[in-house]
Amino acid sequence: MTDLEIVRIPALSDNYIWLVHDPVSGKTMVVDPAEAAPVLAETDRRGWRIGQIWNTHWHPDHTGGNAAIKEATGAIVSGPAAEAARIPTLDVALSEGDSVRLGDHLATVLETPGHTAGHIIFHLPGDAVVFTGDTLFAMGCGRLFEGDAGQMFANMQRLADLPPETIVYCAHEYTQSNGRFALAAEPDNDATRERMEAVDAARARCEATVPTTIAEELATNPFLRADSAEQLRQRRMAKDAFRG
Ligand code: ZN
Ligand code: FE
């Protein structure tokens, strides 16, 4: 169990920004700041100072707050080396196997191309935490804008190999629409049906449905559960066209 304090900050229409504080070192970082204002308001309120920004990919709904947070705090921005040209605020370029740290908390970088060509995720094995950006969502995966199903299938296999208790912090509240598709893809999956009841109830109360866990995703996520790249490709295409 991690002693990190991980705060969920809703932003834009359905993004989640994750603000992470290590109480031992007093250090604070933020993952994928879509915008700066709500993040700076939260750190002011808590008396924290952001020292780092970790980006999973270049999309503006993940990097839009970089410049203003850097200006306000002097934070160092770490993100995918392969997308350095598209993240002008980048200071530290990360590739597969690199590590970044917050105090004594070590994160390993995994390259997970597919949603974008250089997408990375941050796995903190000692904390049993992974920040998955737009690669893995609750009951879903990222759209394939710059990659293919073979790459995303490989990503899913790597995520499936993480310890099942690993807590998954993804970047969007897409769970309800993902779950509707998951039920269409696997109508006989009782775990998905049960989960969707809880998700519908939570959303009716305007509550968040993330973080999730690798174990929950192994039971209900039709992309993590795809048995081949071809099945993932078919499910991804069906989801893109799905109106549930
Ligand atoms: Zn994205
Ligand atoms: Fe996004």
C-alpha cells in the first residue's frame, strides 16, 4: 500500500489530472495537467508546491497546463522522448526502461504506443500504482490515432502482467460508455454486468469511477481480455462505431 497522497482533479469535460504528494519528502508532482488553474488552486489550498510534471503523451488535454504550471512553480517536465517535438515545455525526455522519482518513490517508464506513437505510462512498483494516461481506461483502451491494434494488444499484455492489486490511474472518466460497450462485447460476463450496476449508480450521484485496479480490468475490460491482436482490432473498431 502506498503512502503517496493522490488527489483527483477533474478538468475540461472528462479529464482527470492526478496530483501526487509524497508526505515523507514533501515533494509534489502532477500527471497530465490538462489545465493549470484547478491544479494551482488545489496545491495552494493544501500548501504543496509542484516540482515536477509527468506527461504520458502530447495531446493538449494532457499537456495544456504545462506552461502555466512551469511558470508558476519552476516545475521540471518529464515526458516521452518520441514526442519531444510536440511538447515544447519538455525538460526530461523519457524512453522505455527509464525511471523518474518523487522522493523515494520510483516510477519505471513503459512505452505503450498506439493512442499516440510515443505514449508512455508510469509504473511505481513499490507503490502498486500505474498512471496509464490514454492507454488503459476503466473497461476501455485509448483510440488508435497513431498506432495499430498489434501495438495496443502488446500494451494490454504488459498491463495484464502487472500485479493484480496495482491501482490504475487513467486520464478520463469514460467508464460508463466503455462499460456499455463492454457488455455488448461480452454479454455473458457477470463481472461486467455487476460492475456496470455500480458504475451507473456512481454516475447518477455524479461520483468518479476511477481509479480502478488491474484485477478489476482483467475481469471486465474487453480490450485487456482480448485474446489476440485481431480480436482487439475488431473490438476497437466496433467501439469506435458504438452508440450505446
Ligand atoms: Zn489522448
Ligand atoms: Fe486524453
